[in-house]
Amino acid sequence: MNKWMQVNRMIDLKTQLKKKPNPSSELIDKMLKQVGSTDPELRDQLIYTQFSNWIGNQQLNNEQIKRLLNTCLQNISFHLGEKENDSIFKRSFSILLCTECIQHYNELNKVEYDYALQMAHMYLNEELDLRGYVEAKGWAHGIAHCADFLVALLSNSYYHQTNIIETLHSIQTSLFTEMAFVDDETDRLAAPVKLLCDKFPHQQPLIKTWINSLPALIADLQSKDISNQNLYFYRTRTNVVHFLSSLYFELLQAEHRENEEIIHSTYGVIQRLRKMS
């Protein structure tokens, strides 16, 4: 397909979606093919918003939601590991749609759920394109979108406490990077950890142990990072401090007595990290 045919199809799809149509198999196919469009109006304001409205208004049946979920889960691995190219938009906005599907798919089974959780963990471990807002192309924001996806997955009754370590590790991996997050990614990543504390209060010692382990890991980075003026160390420390600060205030506002120890530990770790230089 040449460039002009692609442009004309995008224009036709925009026109169709602006009329707020009812879902049809043909239209859903067209939308899925453009879910990673670099046109922010088409991708974000029209395709994502229309799918979200259809799902929220129960205009898609379970079979259609299942198909949408399966397609978007497959898209998560699309060119995963590449950075600074347009493939991020397909991955990121597919993750957004996965979140909508998980929240509304009434016939989700354990096998489907486990695969979705596996893909979320894999994405946080392997995504290298960490851009938030991209000039002229709009939001990429893959890490933030996956944090929201994790919240939806952790809210589901299928989530089991045996997954906690893997979830925390994937969040840690996304924070340990040479790029300092500036578009609320750390706030969004704190939300699933706060949810773990609420959902599994008896597992807070495990979460506290993980939090307490972070300074040593970051200090190890400092000793090994002899290039780039310790940028990997400094930016990872910045990400983790911002992440823990968000978590601290979220826990503080909850006012649950069982949160007292983890609140105290989180505050102490933040102070230790701030003293590192």
C-alpha cells in the first residue's frame, strides 16, 4: 500500500469515528490496524476513546472483548526492546486497551489472566523506549500505561500473593534506567505497590524487605558506573526517590494501622537515598 492510500484510509477512518458509530467487525478491524498510528488525534482521541466508550457502555460483547484483548496482548511484544521509533505507540496504546478489557471482560479465565499478567511483567522488564510525550506525535507513555494495567490486574481476584515478588521485580527494573522519568511515571508505578499493601497486608514484611533492599542496589550501581558521569546511578536514584515518595504519601493518606511499619521504612529509605552522591 502506498503512502497516499494509507493517508486516505486514515482520513476515512477519522471521519467514520467522529460520527460515533456502533461497533462492527469491519470497523474494529480497521481500528486495530491503526491502534499505533503516529497521528495523536486518530490514535488517542478517536480509536482509544471509541473503544473505551464501547467497552464502558457494554456495546461490545464478551467475544468481541476477548478478541480485542488477545490482539492487544500480542501487540505488547511488537518490536519490544527497540527505542526511539514509532513502534512504541502500538505497544503503549495496546496496553491501554488491555486495561479496559481486563476491567470489563466478564468471562476472563485463569489461563487468560495469567498470560495477561505475564505480558505486563515482561513489558516492564524489557521496554527500552521510555519516552513520555513525543513532540508532534503525542503521548507514548508506555511505562505509565503498563503501571495502570498492573493496577487492573492486581485488582482482579485471580491475582495471587505468589506473584508479588515478580511484580515488584518488574517495577524495579523499569525504575533502574538511565532516563529520569518526568511525566508522572513514578507516581503511576507506586499505585500497584500501594494496592499490594492494601490487598495483602500480611505480606507487607515482604514488600518492606524489597523497599529496604533498594539503597544497596543503587549503591552498587554507583560503584560500577564509571562512565557517563554516573548518569545511570543518578537517574535511577532520582526515579526511586520519586517513586518511594509517591508511595509514602499514598500509604500515609490511607491511615491503616498495619501501614505504620512500611511507612516508617519507606521514609527511612528515602532519606538514605537522598544522602547518596
